[in-house]
Amino acid sequence: MRDFLFDRKKHVRLGKHVPDPLTIRTGSPQSSVLSSLLFSLCTNLPSLHDLHASRTLRRAGKIVADPSHPGQKLFSPLPSDRRQRSISTKTSPHLNSFFPSAISLMNKSRNPH
């Protein structure tokens, strides 16, 4: 592993001229599988679930704020105005669509208990 990350030799060709190799002190080679793995392990990236939730909430917020959006009527608040009304459906394609998951996330973000 140490040889992979430190003091590697790199050859650079200038036309037909090939000078002495350069020493790369640190870093991982581009386009190697191990480079991608090390990047993933060493950076603090958000989880896919968190990324999906934040983008869904942002998109839902834009739909709620736009009275001309055809899906705005699906985001109707309950009389208490603390939660969104859930869409009642029994078909799985609709249950797995954007609107039910967005309403569920909006309700959870308003009332985390």
C-alpha cells in the first residue's frame, strides 16, 4: 500500500523525447479502482438516504410553493396544519412514487417523534 501512495515514478513523453521519470511524492494514481475506494473511505460524504431525503424535501417545497404546479393539490395539510394529508392508495406503483414518499418525509421532518 505504501508503494501505491508514496514515491511513485511517472514517465512523461514529449513527442519522441522521453526524459527521466518524475517522482510523485504523494497521492493515488488517477483511474485506479483503489483510488475511488480510498476517496470514499477518507471523505465524509452524505449517505444516499440523506441525499435522497434532502432532494425530495427541496423538490416538494418548490411544488407546495407553486400554485400553478399540477401536483400542488396532492400536498394538502390536515386541519391541524402540522402535517400533510397522506394519499390513500392501494396500488404499489403509486405508493412508491414521489408524492407519497415526499409527504412522508415532510411529516417526519415536522414531527420527528
